[in-house]
Amino acid sequence: MFIGEYQHTLDEKSRLAIPAKFRVVFKKGAVISLPFGSEKCLFLFTKEEWAKLAQKIASAPSSQSNTRAFARRMFSGAMDVTFDKQGRMVLPDYLVKNAGLARDVVIAGLYNRLEIWDKNSWISFKENASRQSEEIAEKMGQLGI
């Protein structure tokens, strides 16, 4: 399970180190992808979690245009990544641009994945979520959470 928030730096070669406590989980490699929605971040999955998600997407009815659009976004925007001895991966340029990543990034643990955010975008997201926290909590309560 991934939890927590970690400050890291994207170097000039678009390499990013994963927090040391998570590196063992990614020994078999990982898949990095665009987010589900319009957020300016990246998702990093273990191979196992990506396989679970991919199976769910593949089993959805391809006759629906929303399903096809979602599958196209997730699969065409994804990339296998490996880590060097320092626990760094190279982020593809198209993903760095799509997420608006600069030098300072935040890696956030979200249970079954890590999210990679530009530090300023993360701060803005958290401030916005904080302003809406009461409304969000109420909606989550309606879902039984």
C-alpha cells in the first residue's frame, strides 16, 4: 500500500527517484501512465496493479464510445519503466509535458499507485481540495465512506 507525500527532483535527463521505502515493490518494473481524468499528474503502477486495471478496461464493453476513449487514453499514454541502481526511472518527454512537470515534484501515495505531480500543481490541488473539503466529505458520506 502506498501512502504519504514525498518531495523529489526531476533531473535534466528526466530521471526521477522513487522513495526508498517503495523501491522493493517496483523490483519487477512498473508502468507509468496518464491519469484517469484531466489532472496534471502521472500515475505509477506496479506491474501487478497495472495488469488488474488493464483487465478491467479490456473487459468493459468496447461498443461504448466512452470505454474506447478511456482505453485509448490509458493504454496509448502508458509506458513500461525500469529503475536504475539509485531507484531512478526515466520519464518519457511526452508524459513530462502532459503532466506539466518541472524540476520540483511531489510523489503522493494513493493506496494502489503513486501519483507524480509538479510541486506547484500539487500545492494548488491541495488548496482547492481543502476549500472544498466539507462538500467532498459530504459526498463521500453519501457513498457510505
